[in-house]
Amino acid sequence: MKPSNNNGAEIDSNYSVAGAHPAFEITFESGDGHGRNSQYAAGVEIVIERLSNLDATLTRAQITSDRVLKRVLEQGIDPSFEPRAFPFPLRLRGTESVKLRKALGTAGGRIESDQASGGNNTRKMTLSVTLPGAPRGAAELELALAGRLAARLEMMPELSDVDAALGEWLEALRQGSRPDKGNRLWMSEEMVMLKASASDKRAGAFDVQLGVHSSGKPWSVEINAPGAAADPNGLVSVAADTEGRRFVLRQGRLRPNPDSDGEVEGAKFRTLSGLEPVIVIGAVSKIARDWYVVADIDGSAEEIRRQTGEFVHACARARLLSKGLVLPQPAPPTLASDEKGGVFVKRAKDATPEKEILRLQGEVWLALRRIVEGADLDLVKLRHDAGYEVDGIILGGPSRILVEIKTSASAADIYEGVGQLVLYSRMLDLSDHRRVLLLPGKPSATLVSAVEAEGLTISTYKVAMNGRTVHVEFSEAFLSQCGLPPAAAPVPADPPVSTLTSGVL
């Protein structure tokens, strides 16, 4: 965050606050002399001035640049320093901020410096302080030191109002979900699985488990009904702003599960999740709590689902990063290899004889490509760096078409195909493409309606065998949707190299 001066103008000097009352760490990012944090000195001075007004005590100063921290790990050096004229612990009230800043810069510049007289006096620096008075969170202190007024949320005092608000939140999630196994619900647009069950704390309340795994477990986070309203010891609450808008809140604390390295809470949750806590009042606690917004209940149902999905994915990310895992960064898609048709031989094993398997999906893909190219359009396959690969994208027609081909119209294949289309359109940044699930036959009207409700289309094709030749015929509706002339007909595929005995792929 960048502070503002006493006239409200922003100072180009980034800093951050971590910790919990009464002890905090304030880290100032370095000034590199090339425009980055160009007002480093002014930023340090204004923050020290505001810490003085809060009657803070400075207990430690360290250089925390990457180079120094590397030497801390490799050589065990002490990155701490203390200006001679300002011995620690130093009560900041009455201390001149300019003189202290200069003394810190000079002393800090000598830490692991190659220059005898001291090095850079605008290095990355962390100051440890303690604060008296009422408990406050790191986010609130960060805003106070920036000279900004922070909007506060106040916990709702009546448990019946809390339950009603949580009920509205859950109903919005249910509206955008479809049933899955074991009483689970799948929010396809948000790629989040959830399960709601009766609370064991009290009658009429419920607990909700949310996660990013297809099986649900291990769940990424739980939103469980609190035992009481305005309870700082509960992990979930509902608060309202000055205009009466209500927000589902959860503390930044994730209990251990197989996805994480122990408990993820406090500064670790804030750093790994990438979320920022909000200031919450209305509950008395001797311990500062960091609360995070799950969703704005008074927004639209779509917004509630989107915000909740983002919170769940942030929790999942924090868990995985706590284990030291490096998550794949988004990468531009690359072209994937064309599908193959024909047959392959599955060798005999034990009592199972050798047999030839028709690459049916490959035959369908090759037939589609011949039609598409015959109409001067293009059929391409894209592959994401993380391994996701689409069956085909038709380019050059009235609209771009994302196609997923299935060789069966079973409910399981349809479920998988819908999930792939939703996932791939997001992973490969194809949200502006029309999504078509291509099946060898029309499923039940119930399934068709369910798929169309997700913004997808089901189209069909037929396969016929004439000796060794495979003929694929696409529906007129599909051809029209792709911008292909209705009269277009597939060119027969080259005959398979041997007679098919059994099996398709």
C-alpha cells in the first residue's frame, strides 16, 4: 500500500503490515533509484510520524532484501541493526521522524554492504513495533498508517437475522448448481463443489462445505452457521455496512487437511490467499481477528456465486501454497496434434485374445475436418500448458465454435463433456466461443434441457460401417451452426488397414 501525505496526496513508497495486536511488522519496499518507490524517504517518515501518534514502540529493525535473506539462510547472518542515537526499544512519541529515518537508512545501509562507508540507504526494511490500546488487525493498522479512512462492517447482533442472511446466501448458490453424487452440488461456472447439511450446533442451522475437487473432499473451506450472533470466537459471521448491505464473513483460518501443511491462518493466510481482510466491529475480543468477505448477500445471485467461488479458490490456493507447491502460471495455449483415425491392435493378455480397436473419436474428428476445410474454414486443436486439450475449435465461420466429441451418449459421458467444455473455455480463454457437445445420438429431453441451461448446445452425428470404410454424418443443425452448407457431405475416410474384429475407442 502507498501512504498519503497530510494533504491527501499519494506518496510513491510501498509498504505493508503483518502481525496481530499488539505486535506488528511494517515492511518498506526498497527504492531502486530508477523510479520504483521514488519517494521512499517521505513514505518512511510519514509512517513513523503516524506510529508516533499511536504511541508505538519500535523494538527491532531488519534489512529484508532478497540478497540479505539469502545470506541469512546460507550463512546465518543477523539482518538486524540499531541506530546509535536511537537505541531500542524506542518509544516513538516525541521522536523526530526525519532524524530517525536518516539514522535507520545509514545503519541499515551497512548490513552486508560491500562499501566501507555504508551502502544504499533506501533498502527493503522491516520495522517491528508494539502498540498499546484496543486490539486492531493488520489491515486496519495498514490503512491508518496510510492516512485513509476505512469503511467498517458491523456484526449483526440478532442470531435470527444472521440465519436469514446465510439462508439467502445458500439459496443463491443452489440456484446456480446442479445435483451431483452424495447430496453434493456442482457450481459449474465457478468450478466449485458444495455440500450443505444440518448443523450439529443447533436446530434449523446448517453447515456448508466447499471445495475445488470433483469428489468434494478434501474440502477447501467450510462456512458453518455460528453458535451465536456477533461471536468473535466463531469462524463465520454476518456484518452490515453503514448502508445496510449484508456480507457473509469468515475468519482467515483454515484447519489442517491433506491439501495443506498444517493450519493456515493469520499473516500466512493473508499472504498465500492474496485476499485482504476488512475492518469489523460489534464484537468484543481481547484477540484481534482478521475477517474476510465471502460474498455480498444483497448483490445478485450471480454475483454471490462469483464472489463465493473466488473465495473458495483463494482458500484452495492458500492450502496448496502452504505445502511449498508451485502452482502452474497461466500460459498461452499451443496447437495440439491432430486426432488419429483407423485402428490399433490391443495385444492379447492372459485369456483375452488380441483385438483391433477403432479410433472412433479420431474418425469423427477427421471427418469433421474434411467438411470444415472443404468450406474454407479451419479446425484446430489447442493444448494448455497444464495439459488440458480441446477436441476442436472451428474458426472462420459466423462464430467461433468450441467442440467436445464423445463416442457415447451416456449420462456419464455427457457429464464429463459438459465439465470439459466449461473448464476448457476458462483455462484457454475461450469464453467468447460457442460451446457444442457432439454426441452419437440425442439424449433424453431432461439431459438436453440441463445442458442447455448451462449455456451449451448438444449436436449429433451418426456413424455407419460399410465393410472397412467408416462413414460419419453430422446433423443439419450442427452443420448450420458451424456455418457449413447443409448439402455438405463427408468424404469417405480411407479404409482401415485391417478388418475390425471388435471394440471402438
